[in-house]
Amino acid sequence: MLIVRVIHRVLVGVNVFFALCLVLTYVSVYINPEQFWFAALYGLLYPFFLIINLIFLLYWIFRWKWLVFISLMAILLGINHFNGFVRLPYGNSGKHLKPHFKVMTYNVNLFRLYSWSKLKPSYSNVFNYIKNDSFDVVCLQEFYLKEGKLNLEQAKQQSGMDIYPSYILRRSTSAYGLAILTNLPVVRTGEISFPNSFNACMYADIVKGADTIRVYNLHLQSTRLKERNFNFLLRNEFKLDSKNYDELKDLLTRLGVAFTKRARQVNLVVQHMRTCRYPILICGDFNDSPVSYTYHTLTAKLHDTFKDAGTGVVPTFSGLWPSYRIDYVLRDKLFSTVSYASPRLKFSDHYPVVVEVQLSGNR
């Protein structure tokens, strides 16, 4: 019986510890990584802490113990964060609405035109998908042109849309950056540069009928993990030796730099948004999870269309890290979300996000 009591107390202690860890993930979204980037790691580990608490929840339910409330309360305190990862299939209030705009955001991974790609270029597949659908606006990240393979005129012809590029890096034979595609009238385009980064933000003021909306195409700081970082995460053995210490230090350094740069970048975007007098849509690859300072800052005044109309768990990055939703379409309160989808296309290491919205007449 003594062993049983000891095991019980250990389980309670472990449960309390992971419940507190889960609560700390909620707190982490309020902490600017520029001041303390380590807090952002808690948000990154949210799914891990959530799963452990769900296991404890089921265990105590099975045991018919009041201790079930430890994990239950921790989960319920962050139910809004839970909805950012998992949306239960209950009624979408926008289903009866008629969509005014159909928007897609897609990180196209340089159309696989980089020299080390083992896969054939994907731009024909991407542009055919765009051409065969009735998109009003398409936002592409990692838009890439290369002499002898793809130029801007070819991209326009294959996509069937006008293209407004914003180049971050331009050379004599190639160009890399962002692009907004639309056949609607565009009255203004602009850029928000991010210092010391290959990431950026662009925007376009687009007219449809009597309405003008601003669409931001946003690509926030990439984590830029290397193959050896993935190998370190996948190894079964984590021995405390100098080699593993160096690998862990390198991994944490890369994460810290990315967290800090994203915080600066997202604050620049929010500052720019305050000057806009049009209804706003933000599309893009945030490179961050729904439990993060990045997401929390952008959704302080905007709404996540996944929470409006998504269903289930919808990761938008096909690789191992991060294995959850990092691509978003956000709307301001003047829009209502009609539908949300993330087709499982195999043309990139990301999946696109496709959203239909209706613009309110009461403005």
C-alpha cells in the first residue's frame, strides 16, 4: 500500500507540474520576446503540454477522482487557445452568407527552383491551380523568378492574373520576395521592410465594386533550422556530452533570434495597420503557432478565419517543424467569414489556405 500511495503522490505532483506548464503557455503570449524570448518556447510546446493534461484528465476520470479538476481547469483557462489548434465541427454562422471575396495565401517554397531540389519545379502546378479557381486575391510568399525557367510575364500568363511583386532580394538572373495576384483594380501597393531579414510585408489596396479593401501579404521571420537541428531533435539518445550541448545551444540560439525578430516585425505591421482607413485582410506565413506573441498581437484587433469556419486540426506546414498551423488569413470586424479550407496540395512544403469572406454593408 505504501508503494501505491507514493506512486499516487508522484502522479499528482507530475499532473500539477504539467498543468502549471500549460497555464504558463497562456501567459507567454503577453511577453514580448524582445524582452524575454525564452517565454516563447512555452507557446511552442503548447500541444505537448495539452496532450499530457488530456491524458491525466482521462486517467482521473477513469479513476473517478476529484483530481480530474487539476487538468480540466488548466485546459478550460485556455479554451480560446485550444480553439486556435482544434475547431470542433459545430455551426459556422457564415454559411448562409454570400461571399464577396475569395482569397488564398500560399508559401510556394521558391516553386522548387532552387538548385538542390530533388523534385521538379512546381510553378506550373501552382499557377494552374490558381487559374482554374475563381480567386479574387492570391498572396504568395517565397515568390521566385529565375532566368531561363520562369519570368514575370510567364507567371502572369500561366496564372491568368495580374501580379504585383515585392522583391526582397533581386539579382541579375533571379528575384525573390512576395507577390499579390489579382485581376481587380489596384489603386496602391506598398512595402514594409524588415531590417536584417529576408522576410518582409507588402500590401495592396484593391477595389471591387464600390468597396476598397487592403490586403497585407505577410511573411514573418523564418526559424531557419538546418538539417543537423532536425537530426538532433529526431535522435533517440540525448546524452549530456559536449557535442549535444553545442547542438542544443545552436538550436536555442536560432529559435531565440527568430522569436525576437518576429516580435519586431509584427509590431511594425501593427503600427502600419493603424494608418489604414480600409477594411483589412492579412494573409501570410507567420512562422509561428496560434499560441505566440506574434499571433496574439495580430489578433488583438483581427479575427482568425480558422476559428470562424475551420474544422478539426489543420496543420499548414507539411514538414516536421513546426507541425501545426503557421499560415493564416485574418480579417477585421467589417468582414464575416463564409468558408475556410486548406487543400492538401503537394506543390510546396506548405499547404495553402483558402478563405471566402463577406464585407459588411454597415461601414
